[in-house]
Amino acid sequence: MLINLNKLLLIIFPKKCVGCQAPDFWICESCLNKIPKSKETIFPWATSVFKYQNPLVRKIIWLIKFNKKHSVLHDIEKPVQESFENFLKNNSLEGKKIILVPIPITKQSKTKRGYNQSTLICKVLAKENKNIEINESILAKSFNHAPQNKIKDRNKRIKNIKNSFKVVSGNYLRDEIIVLIDDVVTTGATIQEAKKTLKNSGFKKIYGFSLAH
């Protein structure tokens, strides 16, 4: 009798809360409620859900980004969606058509992981919202660069990411509302470069949203 691979992996490596080790969750509701929300942003046009300095947030991001534990997003879905709804309200975007554009990752990262974590976040935000569309074809990598998380200096990060994006889809009017989605915004170099690329192509209404800052 064949056993579902996911079920088998859960038997071998069962879910345990990264905070308290409670079973059946990557992050339980009790620990999730203890995580402080991010109240500051690096740019006035962007916002984040959590503070990346929090150790539990770092573990959550690591599970999603490097350990293929996509179901972590189910555990944090409620605060992420609530934060996004507040973001839309604060920017007078409620009820308007929104295009979510995940920050592209390098080909090496995509091949190694098999997915773009920012696309997974987009799916959480677009869930049951008819006004939201996810589009991965508008923005793409123009070349592969050194991983940003390996570079600590902001100026070096800006130089490393410069001109690394390109707009590849001409099927959209330039007055569409674009929200760039990323997992973590640290210095802001990546999301700022992505916005600059879109602006240079004629897009005018560009915002940013991330899980952590």
C-alpha cells in the first residue's frame, strides 16, 4: 500500500511549533500572538507584517525559504491577511484592482528551491479576493547576482542588485496598481530597485509588502 509522501515525511519529521514545540503546528497560535508586529517601514510606500529581529520570525522565514515548509504560511495566514487589509485601507486601495508582483529570484535559487517564496506569499494575500491578481511575468531577473543575504553593507547591496530586474510584459496599462511582494525587507535595496525598474518602464502606482522587516 502506497503512503502519501507528505504524510510519510510528517511521520518521520513531525510538525512542531518553533516556539514551544507543540505538535501539529510550525508556529502555534499562542506563540504567534506573542510576535510583535512591525510598526515601522523603510519606505512610506511599503509595509511589513513582522519584525525580522524576532527569533521566531527568523525561524518561520527559514522554514519557508530554505526548508520547503510551505504550510507555515497556513499557520500565519490570519495576521498576514489582516496586515495586508490594513495596508490596502491605509493607502486607499480597498476594492480596487491590485496586481501582486513577487520579487523575482535568481535562476540558481529557483532551481535549488523549486519555487519562489514570494509567490507563495502572493497566494495567501490573493486568497478569496477577486480584486487581486498574481502576475509573475511582468518583472524578471536580467542577470544573476550574489545573494543579497550574504552582503551586510547597504551600499554594497545597492550595487549588487543594480539593474538586475527587467520588465518583460507589455500587456498591462501603466496605470495598474502594482504591489511588490517579498519575504524580507532589510536595507530595502532589492524592493527599491524593483520599483525603480517598474517606474522606468512607465508604471506609476507601485507599493511594497513583505512578511518581515
